[in-house]
Amino acid sequence: MEEAIGELDELPLTAQLRGDVLEMRVIILMKACRWDEAVAACEKMCAVLPDSAIGFIHLAYCLHEMGRTQQAKEVLLEGPSSLSRDATYYYNMACYECVLGNVETARVYLETSLSIDGKLSAFAQVDPDLKALKSP
């Protein structure tokens, strides 16, 4: 992991600011659960690509993993309009709303997510964040 980050650090600055390179850094940091560093990398990604959904989705996920779920929700709500076409946006909003105790709102978000990408249903069945949706 350190080697991969080191390789990214050695790229010319113009390459380091490309979307694919920024996302690679974020993913490496997230896999290592280095949340503070991942948040900083996501914030840079959002600044460089303000109209792209992926930086905002990753940023919100990192904040949620840090226990900052309300802030994660706000990041997505204040993000670019491109989020509204992304099934992961709705899925993650369902998770965040569920964790925050807004079960009915979570259900609507999850239904929207699954209508865009039904493959997410398999994740929803085992996602601990959505546990409250399974309760009677």
C-alpha cells in the first residue's frame, strides 16, 4: 500500500490531478482504512472534479465510516446534480438515513437505487447499515 501511494506521489503534478489518479489514491487509502487521509484526498478530488459524482460519493462514505453519518448525508445532498443519476448515491443515502433513524426515508432511497441498478439488491440483503429496514 505504501509503495502504491509512493508511486502516485512520484507522478508529475499534472498526472496526480487527473481524475483516475485521484480516485486510485482514494481507493487505496479507503482499502487501508486510512480515513483522514482518504477524506483529504476526496476533498481534493471534489475540488478538481466538482461536477463528478464519484468524489462526493467516496467522501461521504469515508465520513460515514468515521462515524460522521450526518455530515456524509450533507455532502451528498450538497453535491453536484450528477449524483441524481447514480444508483450508489441513492443506496448510500438509504444507508445513511437508516443509520440516522429515518427508516421510511431510507426505504424510498433504497427503492430508487434498486430501480436504477437492481444488482445492488444483493448488497442490500447483507448490509448492516440497512438492518432497520428488515425489522418488522
